[in-house]
Amino acid sequence: MKKFLFPVAMILLLAIGCLSAPAVLNKPPIAYIDSVSPTNSTYGNPVTFKGHGIDPDGTVVAYNWRASPEGDLSTEASFTTSSLTPGSHAVWFRVQDNSGTWSDEVMAIVNVVAPGATSPVIISFNASPGSISPGGSSTLSWNVSGAATVSIGPAIGNVSLTGNRVVFPTATATYTLTATNVVGTVTATAQITVSPGAVPTVQLFPIAAESGHVRQDGEVGPDIIVGATSWSVSIQGFLSYDISVIPNNATITSVSLDMTAGNVFGYPFNTMGQLYICNQVYGSLNSNDFTVGPPTLSMYSVAQMPTGPVSSSAMVAAVQNQLGNGSGRFQIRLQFEKTPFQQNFPQRWSQVWLGPSNYIEFPQAKPRLVIEYDD
């Protein structure tokens, strides 16, 4: 009996071992795209795709290419097609092994351009202002046409075709706008300079409703004129500027008045001497604002038409005083040194009172006043 126990036991052990042995799992194949040529093509031209696959425990027996939006393209490892429509296409490739398992898909991008298509156009890309003080801001603005994507760097990212963005660079920075479509990519740059210690500056123009002229005979008008009529009626010009944009606690460091835009008629400097820039506080301009006699409260004078901005410490003090008073206006009277009568006396009456007009006339938006200050 014992003779038969050992063979039976061996058979049972072998049977149990076979039942407990783990099943061998199939390893999936791996797909590779070898080349896509060209990746940028024109509609109707051929594009060639080449790929292959490997199977760690078997063989590759099938291939599949597909694209969006076309769908399946080919079941060959390599093929050529001219059927891709204009646009950007994602093309996927996979392989199948002899056990029927498909690989994960791999992807490539193909751009097909419609006939006559062009690269994007950057119409404008600007930074305003181009120079700021530390802690200041600037606004980037742009306008692009024909782009699929537009981005701005550094640190901004994708943006719309047109727009603006306020930025706060802490150091001088160059921003790059990149516009892309299926044809190509174009770029433009805008630089913002951060100037340590840059002086705050305001540029002001006369307030039209508060500026103009007053004649010696009481006539008041909106045109900024200084001089005299052909009947020797003196005219004084008046300028009013809004300085409320300057902090009340600011220290004014510079004030300059640019009168170079004035148009000279006749010979006002020969007839009436120097032109005086006087400080005069007035409300609504009226005939009482005409000053009789020699110029008063003069801040500066010129003997001929200035060729550049003029400035003085008296102008600085006058603006500073107005800020200290809490006033939002800085106002100026333009007056020649002499009246025509004073200049021509003691000629005969007909020679004194009759003659050509002699005056300077400024456009309504001029003269420009530039004020620098420390805040």
C-alpha cells in the first residue's frame, strides 16, 4: 500500500502548483510618430506622416491615424495625404499588438493654411506713459488683426485681439506682444522706464471758459490777445490754469510758460516795449480786470517773442502761494510795458491814435504751463 502513496502525493502536489501559478499579462505596445513633413502646409499640398510601434512581448500588427475634425486618416505605418482642411489639426497615432491590445495615442500638430492667408498684423502696441517713477503705473494698449492667439509677456499671458492693461513694473521692463496664426508669428515690444527719483510733472493748458482778453474800453472776449488795436486801445490777455491736480502739500520746484505758439501781428514790442507776465487772481473775467498803468505783480518779462518756455522763481512762488491758499487756480495777466499813447507821445494826435494793430494772439489751447514738484 505504501508503494502507491508517494506517486499519488507527487501528482497532487504538481496539480496544486499548476493551479496556483499566476497568469502571464500581455504588455501593451508603444506608438511613436517619427516625422510629420511639413508641419506647416498650404491647403491642397501633400503632408507625409511616418510612425512605428514596438511590442515588448509580441509583434505590432495594426496601425491607426486619425485627425480632428477629419476622423480616421490611415491604417498604414506611413502615408501621405492632401485632404487636410485649412486650420490647425491635432493628429493622433496608435498601434495594435498580436493580442489585440492598442497602445496609448501619441499626437502631433499640423497647420494647414488657406490659399492667400497672411501672418497676423500688429496694428499698435504702446505703453503710456513710457517713463514712470517708482511705485507708478503705465497702461499697455494693443490692437491686433488676423491672429488666432495673442499673448503678452512677462507675466500677463493670453489676451484678446484688442485691449489695455495697467501694469506696475518695479524696474525698467520690456513687454513683448506675440501674435500667432497658422501662417506664422509676429512680435512687437514696448518699454516702460522706471526712473528713480523722477520729478512729478503736470502739463496744463488754459481753461477756455476762464481765459481770454479785456480791452481798455471794457470789452471782454474769449480770444487770448495782448497788445493794441489800430485805434490804440490797449488789450490785456488773461490765462487761467487748473492746478487742483497738484497735491496741496507739494513743494513746487519749477514753473515754465511756453508762449512760442503765439502769432505776432504788427510790431508790438517796438510800439509798447516789453511783455510782462503778471500774477493776477480773478474770478469770472470782466472789464474790472484790466489793469491801468504800469504792470504790477510781474513774474517775468520779455523784450521779444520767446523762442522757448520761460520760467522764474517768482512764478514758482506764485503757484506755491496759490496751493497754500487752497486755491485750484493759477491765473496770469499778460500786459505790455506801455500803452501806444505813452510810447508815441508827444507826436500829433492823429499819429498817436491812428495806426496798424500791434498784438500777439494765442490759440485757445495755448500757452502751455508745465509745473514740476516734490510730493
